[in-house]
Amino acid sequence: MEASSRTPLYDPPHVSREEESRDNDLRDRQPGQDDGKFTKLWLIWRERRLLWNVLWKTLLISYALSWLLPMHFEGVVKIVPGENSSSGGGMSSILGKLMGGSGSMGGFDAAGLLGVKTPGAFYVEVLKSRSLQDRMIDRFDLRHRYTKLGQWFPNDYYTTRKKLAGFTDVEEDKKSNVITLTLTDYNPDTAAQMANAYVEELNKAAADLNTGDAHRERMFLEGRLSEAKADLDQASLVLSQYSSKNTIMDPQTQGKAMMDAAARVQGEIVATEAELKGLQQIYSDDNTRVRTLRARLGVLQSQMKSMQGKAGASGAPAATDSNNSAFPSMTALPVLGNTYYDLYRTAKIRETVYEFLTQQYELAKVQEAKELPTVRVMDPAVKPERKSGPKRTLIAAFSTFGALVIAVFLVLGRNSWDQRPGDDPLRLLSLEMAEEGRRVTGWFRRKKV
């Protein structure tokens, strides 16, 4: 193909005739075939006006579009794992002592080399866990927040977790064991609140995952305490029902009181009989005083029989007397007292067991609180004063650089294409494909009409 018949790649507007003539002369000039890289540089320099237009237009458009992107704010919180967080912390400290007071050997982490999980690594995994992410999603309603149409079409949990993971960055400093959590959000207040909420949810999750000795002891005592409370309630109920049914409170005190009452009644009977005998020697049986004393003596003897009770058919004392007294008789009281003391002893033992378990349970709760894996906040998240993104200058710079690279490749590619002969198979194929495309496009236009 002749050089004079080549079509220029770009015809710059508003160019004088002299400049156009000079440019055409430069365009018509072709470097030698052996120039190599200089040929490509010459082609790029020849299309400098095109590249300049691409540069400033891309820069302007990309910078304008960067202002349409939403601003991002970062909430940063720094936390330190507790001393009693896990067994990994103890192993790490032991390794540190074995290494001469430091946990590293020439810059290498001893715990990491031996495959020992540190408390920081444990907390990092908890922060990245699905269950903790779901708590954050539900707490801040992120399914609706992370989509513009969330009010009507909320995201599913899977999509929201990916979005939250992209906005969350967790880093652990192996030397200081400090964990830095950075939470990015569109609102500065929400960014700080979510970062601090991550620490709260981390403590809750770590407490749920606590498997220390104090925790296991507390769980065992909690179940045993519930059983002891049920046993004590049952024993107290049986004792109260037995006491109400047989009208017995304290057999020892109640028996002493009955003995004192029986002694008084017996003394009154003896005195009444003596007085009655004296009056019978003076008066006849129809005398009013004699009949009164005789009636009084009958009442006293009846009371005495009621208090003493009578034996049952087998010779054992009956539980109730013939007069159906409201209180047990002296003969029935020992039998009733034996059963009462047995029920009372059972209730007292279960009460003692319940009190002991209660004390142990409270001590276990205190010990569990001491061993509870918690993190200490070094720097709580505060409302960020400046945005963290987007970086508009970087966006514009990379966009412009990318556009320039693409434009250069297009210039070189078009020049290479123009150098192909007319009977080149690739050129013929492209011409046929273009013709077929125009035919299909015309067919669609006719169908619309």
C-alpha cells in the first residue's frame, strides 16, 4: 500500500493550511523498516493531538464522576485481649518465658511457629464469624441499609454478609497483640457506633463460647441447684401435709405440753375424788354439792382418757381417740412423732443441700466472671472528622492513565491494521463480518418501520 494513499488517524480541527500541509508531510513520512521501537514512538508522537484530547477529556469526566460516588467514613477501635482469655494466651506466655522473656526468636513468633493459637487470633476469627455478622446485621438493620431499595426489597443475609465483610477490616499486631477493627460506612456516626457495637457483640460471643472449668462447674451447679430446689419443695410439701392432717407441729414440745396438761388434770381428779369422799360421809348422794363434784369428776376423767387415748386392735396406740380430739393423744403422739421426725429430717437435709449448692453456685459465678474471656478497649471508636473515600484524585489519575494506555494501543493497532495487504484473510473476514452486521441492522430497522 502506498504511503500517500493512507488515511490519517485523526484530523485535528481549527488548523491553518500551513500547519495542515506540514502535518500531512510529516504523516507521509515513513520511518525505515528497521527502526523498531522508534517507529512506535513516531506513531505515538504523530497522534499527540488525539492523545491530548483523550487525556484532558478523560480527566475531566472521571473527576466529575468521582463526585457522584458516596463518601465513606471509617470508625476505628483498638482492643486488647484479656489475660484469662484462653489457654492459648497462657501457652503464649509460657513460650515467651522459655524464649528468654520474649515471645519471639529473632523476629519470629514462637507461638505461631509451633501452631499455637493466640488470644488475638481467636478474637479475629470470632469477629469474622457468620453468627457475629448476623448479630450486627439484625442490630443495625443492614439488610435494608445496604441497598437503595431496601425499604421494599431488602437484601438476603448472604449478600449483606459479603457487603459487611467488605466494609470491615480486622488486623492483629503480632508483637503487641493489639487488634485494630476498622468499620466503613456512609455515615460517620453509624461508622463509630458499629465499630463499638462489634466489641460488645464480641464479648457476648466469647462468653457463649467460654469452655473454662469455672463455666462448666457453674453449669453443673445450676442444673443440680434446680433439682435440689425441686426436692426441697417436695419434702416441705409432704411435711406440711402430714402436720396438717395429724395436727402435729413439734412432737417434743407438743408431748411435753401434753404431759404437763395431763399432770394438772390428774391432780384435779385426785383433789376432786378426795373432796367427793369427804362430802359423801356427811351428805347423801342426792345432795347438790355431791352431784356437782361427781359431774366435775366425770368431766376430768373424760379429759384424761382423751389425752391418754386407747390402744388399737393390735395393741398399738390408735392415732385418734374415741372423742375425736383435734390433737393427737399421748399414746398416738410417739408414733406420729416418729414419722414426723423422719419427714422433718428429710426436709432439713434437702434444705442443707440446697443452701450448700447455692453457696457453691454463687462462688462459681464469681469465678466464671473472673475467667470470662473479655477484651479491653484501648481506643474506642469516635465520630470520624474526615472521609476515608473515595480518593477522587487517584480515581481521576488512574482513569486518565488507563485511557492513555488504551489510546496508545489503539493507535498502534490501527497502524498495524492499515499495514495489512488488501487480500489478507483477517481483513477479508472483518469486512464480511461488518457487511453482515450492517445487513442485520438494516433488517431490524425495516421490521420496526
